[in-house]
Amino acid sequence: MPSESDKPPVKLSLPLEYQQDLFSELRSEDELVVLARGLGLIRVVTNLLHSYDVIGNNLIVLVGADDRENGWIGEALAEHAALSRAPKARGLSQVNTDAMSVATREKMYSQGGIFSITSRILVVDLLSKLLNPETVTGLVVLHSERIVATSTEAFIIRIFRQMNKVGFLKAFSDNPEPFTSGFAPLSSMMRNLFLRKPSLWPRFHVTVAKSLEGRKKAEVIELEVPMTDSMKDIQNAVLECVEVSISELRKAGTGIELDDWTLDSALHKSFDVIVRRQLDPIWHRVSYRTRQIVNDLTVLRSILHALLTYDAVSLNKYLDTILAAHQPPPGSNRQNQSPWLFLDAANTIFETAKRRVYTGKPMEGEKLTAPEALPESLRPVLEEQPKWSLLAEVLDEIERDSYFNPVLQDDSNGTILIMCSDQNTCRQLREYVQNMHVHPAPLAEGEGEDDGELETKPSATFMMRRKLREYLEWKKSFARVSASIFTENQKALNGYKDQSGVNVYRGKGPPNKRRRVRGGSASAAGGGRPVNGNVQVAEDKASEIASMIAEIQPTDLDGAHKAEIAVDSLDDMEDYFELYEMNDVIVVHPYDGDMDEHVLEEIRPRYVIMYEPDAAFIRRIEVYRSSHDNRNVRVYFMYYGGSVEEQRYLSAVRKEKDAFTRLIKEKG
């Protein structure tokens, strides 16, 4: 038998001081760990599980992990077992389906190991004694902020603790805000978890700050991008509509707490969800108008998001769909459109968004002097997002830096990582980066004088012209569909009237019947709203649309840049294909929670461009840079100055800090 000194040591991957202190705490006692987002919670959990896994005779249950977290933890445990050369380590086993038979689960439990079990299966196995709680070495609970007194996880913890007084119990969370709602929320949560000690680790913790703010700090360049005047007008108009909607909700007299219903809180990511959750108990007694305003808040917040992320053409198209969705059905007499559509600010939103795409007022009797001439009445504007030009400048700066410093002095790749909020923004940026040096051919002889300057200046004109062509084609088809639906509805209404023979005007005169009305009345006012009172949209004439389509017709260059779709048998593939050099790659990736840590570790980027602000990702970069002595990172941090984007980022940071401050005070 080998002695204790001959056993291989447990190798952990916790390079930072705060991670090591937290690990030591967890090994010594049971506690609830609340860690700030981005500080590597999954890594701490993985190392803790590995320290129990190498012994080989433990039965540990992991509760609350989703599929992705199970995959990450399983891979990390296998990697740790290989590095530690631990023959008794078994890794992670998942029990997440009813297809696994009772006998199979019983056999797995008897052999021991680390099991990630769904709550439904675990509560059945505990109650049926298929898994005896007394044989469980310990329970590890993730996402403990979701556990309330009536949840299945709370019932599982109660069964475990009542039947097993010796086994350990560790709970983890990286979301402090839910712990601060209600009266003494931390003590209530501790009671649900059967724990006595909370361990709080905010970003301003002394040990965390010391670990991340040493000499191995990442180089951060902050870039404040000013919005265009049109974007400011739209943002102010949307905020005015949000403020009016919130004031209307206050007037509704729902009888619930309204202190948090402010314009500042409306910018928070989950404001509409919070409002709906507060109204749920009395939703059956809430008026139709109040329900409509709650839905309008979601729509208005989506417009704010689209303003800063969509291009001008896509935003205008999105607003067209919103307006069409809020129109009453053709032939309907109901007058219950969303209140914000009747505000002057709503008109500002739609008109300004249209002016960002094309401008000009249709002129009566305008004739073209030649078939190839451009119309003077309607011209494309195609305003570009301000961040695009700055992104091109940053990429050019990185290219120059790589050219003058070709030899890397560290372990980083020359890869450029661009991080943004969602997949739609990723597709937009990929298309812009691919086509920013492609310029449409000049249509007239006098337009090619400054070709040298245009060829060197990045521009989104090529991409925007294509989007405008697609938008105009979509608009024509959209108008045809609307017209056909209106015709079918009119036929159905006429057939109904012919069959019933009932006067549908119910005592009122038909609209075309001559009546004596006063000049100041609504009926006498020309150009007013139609009978059903819906908001009308100022449509462009078909001739102007057609002329603008002719102006932006695809050129030979456009045809050459079509999407390449081909069937290839992949014969002689090695003669035509090769792997990219990592120094030549630009990776565009959306923010994806804990997945971002794996992206950084796999890509090892030397340059990171944060196209949109995200507090958790900033901390992940700090942890990544501080964990590796030989990897330098330069971060470009971009945001719109004075925008909702900046306010939302600052608000999220402040909310997290306030939540930790309140938890620290309650803990004492």
C-alpha cells in the first residue's frame, strides 16, 4: 500500500488570491457564497468538486445546474483528473431524463461519484429512498437566488438536512439583486437553504481588488461615441413616450407599490417583467387600457434597443411593422389603439427614422428629363451608425500596431475579438467589416473625382444600399398583402350585410349621407382621422418609390458580391483550403455569460473590442489578464455618450453595488 506521501497532490486552477481564500473557506465550513458577476464562479465550483472527486469514495449531488454548466463542469473535472493523475476520480455523471431506469440510477448511486440531478428526479429518488439521504456526502446548490420557500429545491434541501446532519451543504450565486427584495431577504434565504453563514464577494472586496488591480492590469482604452442628432431626437421622443406611459399606469390606481416605477428604472433590463409580475395577482381586475400600456412599455424599450443596435434601414422597417401591428383590422370601428401613438413624440420617432433612410418631399407634376436621370423629389440618405466608422478606425490602428510590432512578446494570439450584445449585431458587424472597403461604382461622370479618397475611407454605403433595396421590395409586397387582406375583409363585411339586412349604423347616418354640421366640429374638419380613429401613416407615392429603386439598382460590383452558395464535392480540398492563421482572424461573438471565459481561454486574443458595454465581461477580462502572466490584452471600450446604453450600464453597476452594500449591512 502506498503511503500518504506517495499520493499525487490535488492540482487546482485557482491562480488568484481571492479564489484561493474562497476555496479554503468552502472546504472548512458550509456557507452561502454570493460572488459578483464575472469573477469566475464556475471555476471555484469546479475546483471544489474536484477536491472531493479525487478521494473516490464520496457521493456528491449537484443541484440547479443547467445543461451548459453541466458540460463545462464535466469537461473541467476530466481535465483536472488528468492533470492530477487521480485514478479514483470519476468525473461528473448527469441524471437528467426519465429514460434512465430506476435500477440504473440505484446502481449509479451505490457506486458513488458526483451527480448532477434534475430537481424532479432527485425529489422522487429521495422520497422513495432510492437515494438514501444518509449516504450523501454533500449537496452543492447553484443559482441559489432562485430558491424560495415553496420551490422544489428548498424541499430537497429540507429532506437532506433532516435525514443527514453530517453531510456538507454549499450554495452559490452570482446574482445579488434578488437577495435584497423584501423584508430581511438574506435571512429568509438562509433559512430556506438551512445555512447560517453568508460569504459576500463584491468587486470592491479588498482581496478581489488586490487580485485584479495589481501590476498585471489589462490596457483599457475608453471610446465615447457621440450620437447623431437624429438618434438623439428619436431617443428623447421614445423616453417621453415611456414617461407618459408610466404616468398613465400611476393614474390607473392599481393599488400596488409604485415607487420603483420611474424613468430611470425603466431603462433596466427587466423592468417590463417586474411590472407584469407586480400586476399578476390583480391582472384579472386590470382594465384593458392598463394591460395595453404594460405591453407598450415592452415595445418602447425594444425601440430604444433597436435605435442603438440596428442600422437605419432595419430600424425604419421595424417601426413599420410596429405601426402595422398596432393598426385596427380594416373595417373595424374599435378605437383602442395604444395611447403613445397619438403623442407628438410618436410622430417624431417615425418621421425622424424615415429621414435617416431617405428624404425629400414628393413634388406634384415632377418629370424626369432623361430616363437615366435621378429624381429630385426622393433621395436616399442612408445614415450610418456612428460606431461603425470608429470601429474601422480601431481596426486600422490595430493593423498598424501589428505591422510595426510583428513579433509577439507573450503567449497571446494576434486575434481580434469583437464582443457585442446579440447575434443580430454580430451579423451586422461581420457584414460591415467584410464590405467596408467596397464602394459602389459612380453613376454619373462627375462623381468619380475623389475616387482616391473614397477608396481609402471605410464606408457602409455598399451594405446600406443593398439593405435599402431589400426594404423597398419588402415594402411593396407588404402593401400588396395589406391591400388584399383589406379587400377580403370588405367582401366578408359586405356579404354579411347582404345576408343579414340589418342596419349596421345603429341609429347613425351613413358616412356619405349629407348632414348639416357646424364648421368647428370633428366631422366637418377636412383631413381628419378615419371613422375608426386609427393613426394613418404618410405613405410615399409609388412613383417616388420606383424612382428611388431605379437609383439604387445593383451594379456589376453588387452582383460580384452576392452570397457564395455552391455545392463542392471537396475533392482535392488540401490544394484549395487551409487553416487560418490566428493572427489574421477577426472573431465577432455575442456576450454569453460564463461562456465568455471559455472564449477568452480558447482564442487568447491580444485585442478585444467591446462594441457595447457589459460590466460582467469587463471583470472576466480582468480575471483572465490577472490569471496569466504572459498574456497581454488591449481592450477598446465603446459606448454612446449620453445615451440609454450608457445609463443602463451605469445603472446596472450601481444596482449591483447597492445590493452588496445592503447585504453587508444585513449580515452585520
